[in-house]
Amino acid sequence: MDDDQAVAPTLREIAEAAGVSIASVSKVLNNRGGVGDESRRKIMALAEQFGYQGRNARSLQKAGIGSTTLLVPAEYYSGSHFYEDVIRGALDEAAAQSLKVNVQLLAWEGRQGIAEIDEFLTAAEPSAIIAVGLDDRSAIDRIAGSGVPAVLINGMDRSMRVDSVLPDNWSAGWLATRRLLEAGHRDIVHVTLPLRLSMERRMAGFRMALEEAGIAFDADRHVIDLGKLGYLETQAQLATRDALQAGRLDNVTAIFCSMDVVALGVMQALQSHGFSIPADFSVVGIDDVAIAMHSRPPLTTISIDRAELGRRGVELLMKRIANPDDTIVRVNMGVRMIERATVGQPRHDPDGN
């Protein structure tokens, strides 16, 4: 009996249990498109339940890949709308590739996080690592030095020892700022918490867009750094109220925010002070999280395909497992503007009239 004949009954059983066609099951298990997310998740769950062995199972066993661990800082997972979709995409792709994954949350607090990674690498002895949201250099040094196949998702190794996939954060910042400039805005402020490389890159794109428009970048004028003010991303509303009271936004007509959650806080603060969006202030965010379309008005933002980010990361890991000596790869995924209702013309012209 050949492989196709042996596998066919299993595909049929999964299809009957899921209430879908055998073709749909085949597409999911062979990592092809054309199947909705809900059906895809159901098929993958049933495939695991039935013990389906995909085409990569024997190759992984031959390569010695047993325990693959997905590492993610607990604070990112619990406090971010962003990472849920990234992790779901990674786990879905891992299942499609017959890659068994264990998830480990890191209680990330400086040196404690490093110690936790050291303990994990020593005790767990993973045969592959998927690290989500890590760009701490010491942590990446540990992962690179472990000698096991690894990939960084939404993070990158500056020394190019570990494959990585991340959104093109520079382009995201540039596109958001260009949208405001094209609407006629010249007095633009960027609200951010640049503690991670991704936020630094978004600010770099913001700065380049200003300078290309002939506006000299001045951090004191153009940036509200939440961290320097003692605020978290979720406290942008408080920081905006402080800025309004201090007259910091008197001449500002547009605000570019490093994340949607920041943008929503900024909007709420402006509206609570009687300002209208976008008549008085235009606002653009980044990430396109689910709640962005339900703000009042709906938020114009930069979309990142978070599930695809996770899937691409696992694809890179599988290639690294198959070809351990290949050149290290860093993938910058494209982003796109989502037009909604928070960008309009400035309330006055650039001369203040």
C-alpha cells in the first residue's frame, strides 16, 4: 500500500468529523490556503486528536527534533492584543508541519529573565526554539549559543546568528507619517515608548518622513516619550492630558502613535477635553488590533498580518532544521495602511492662520 492510500482514510475521518471536504483537510494539512481560520483550527485540532502524521514527521525525527519550545515573555502575552494572533499563527503552522511545540512563558524582568532562559536551556534541553517578542541582546546570545535550530518572531538578532521575521517597522512609521503629511499636516507629534527595537524603528521611519518633507526633526518638539514621563503604553491618556495642560499640543494638528492602544488613549484624552477627531486632531496608529475599528471614530492605522508573522517564523525554522548551514535569513514583512476615519485636513494652515 503506498503512502497516499495509507493516508487517505485518515483524511476522510478528519473531514467527516470536521464537517468539511477531504480537499479542505488536504489543503490545511499541506499548508495551503483557501480554508477559513475557524475550519483550519478545527481540522488541525482533529488531526492532532486522531494522531495524524504529516509528511514532515519522519524528517523531523531523522533530524533529531523532538521538543520544540515557543518562548514568550508573559507580560507581552497577557498585556498585548498583538501577540495572541502571532502565537496562534505559529502554532497553526507548527501543527501543519508536524512540529510538536510546547509553550513556555517567561517572567521577564531584566536579569531574572536571563536567568530563566539559562535554566530553561539547561534543564529542558530543547531541540528547537521559537522565540516570540525577544530582542534583548543577552537573551538572544543565549539562544544563539545553544546550538539548536531557532527563529526569532517579532525580534531580531543584530549579529545575524539567528533567523528572524518581523514587520517592517521602519516602513510602518514612514507610511503613517506620510499619510498625515499628505493630508496637509506639518505640526505632527509622535507618542511612543521606545524601549524596544521595534518602537525605535517606527520612530526612525517617522523622523525620515518629516525630514523628506523638509521638516527638521526635533525630539523635544516632535516626540512625547511615555517612558521618560513615567507612563506605560496603556497610560497614554494620562500623558496626553498632561501635554494638553502644559500647552504641549497647542500648535499640533496630528498625532502618530507607536501602537493602536496608545492611539486609543490619546483619542480619549483629546475627546474628554472637548476636541473632535479628525476636525481638531488627526490620529494614526499601528498594529490594527481588533478594537481599532470600534473606536469612535474608527482608527486609521497600519496593519500587520500577525498570524502570518507567526506562520513565516515557523517556516523559517523548518528551513533551518532542513538546512542548518544555510545563510542566516532576516525577513521584513510588509505592512499596509488601513484607512478609516481619524485623518482629516489640519484645523489651520502651516502658518497658523
